[in-house]
Amino acid sequence: MRLAWIGAGLISAGVGGIGVIVPGLPTTVFMIIAAWCFSKSSPRLEQWVLDMPGVGVLVSDYRDGLGMPRRAKYMAIGCIVFFVGLSTIVMLDLTWLRLAVLALGLVGVAYVGWRVPTRETVEASRAGQQAKL
């Protein structure tokens, strides 16, 4: 089972690495998945993900319940809108497929917009709670 978790983590890290180069392919999500898989199989590989410049901090913030920075959240929503729009207008010919892609894009925007916490909001809330103590 350990090898399966390591394999899944390496695949996720690989896709996340490709996401650094390919616009529209998320990096952080796949690195969060990789760190989770490695947490079940290899502390050394988990630490490798957490020590990655740029990405490691975002993975740690997610684990701590801080969510995404506001700027990253806006960029994620913008990328979803851009690539879903591009796909539906330029790439897809079938109406049902366009509608399906649009629906999934709306789900993605709604999830990132309302369900993923914004780091600045969480930090302000935590600071307010500590001030009351």
C-alpha cells in the first residue's frame, strides 16, 4: 500500500510540475494531493513538497486552514473563466458538451469563490479572536 501512495504522490507532483509550465493547469492543487499521499507513505517526500519554493508555503497554508491568498483566488477564478470561455467558444462544436463545460466551470468558480477560504480573511478572524482573549 505504501508504494501505491508513493506512486500516487509522484504522479500528482509530476502533474503539478507540468502545471508550472502549462497555463491553466493548477500546480498547488496537485502538490497538496502529493503532500497528502506522501504523508501516508514517505515523510521524506512529504517534506520535499513542503520545502519547495513558492508551492511549499501554499501547501502548508492550506493544511493550516488558511486557504488561498486573495490574489491567487482571483487569478484562479480568472483562469477558470478564461479557459472555460475559450473552450466553449473556440474548441467545442457540440452544444451539449459546451453546456457541460460551462456548468463545470461554474461549479469551479463557485467552489473557489465561496468554499475555499481567503487567507487574509482567516488571519483577520484569528487575530480578532485572539484579541478577545
